[in-house]
Amino acid sequence: MEDVVGRSLQVWLVASTIIATALFGLVGWKNRRATLPAGSLKFEGIFLLSWWIIVVGACVYGFALGMGG
């Protein structure tokens, strides 16, 4: 069961990050074509950047744990 949960967590982490980034880019592109103000995406952009920082931090932490032993 541990292997299934571990693999599912890895797939979810990577897939959700890629999908969220792609959707944010799509919405930003559509807003630019519709000449809407860029400030309307500021809140979502902050959340996406925070998520990326958490993901990269978790990867660095996991790498550091793997290098320890």
C-alpha cells in the first residue's frame, strides 16, 4: 500500500502543478487578448508562485534527506 500511495502523491504533485501553471497561462493569455487589466490575475499569481515555492522546497528537502544516508 505504501508504494501505491507514494507513487500517487508524486504523480499528483507533478500533474497538479503543471496543470495549474498551464491554466494560469491560458487565462493570462486570454485576458491579454481581451485587453483586461493584468491586476485581475495578481491574487491567483501569488497563490501559484507560493505553490511553486512549496513544491521546489519539498523537492529540495527530499533530496537533502536522500543524500543524508
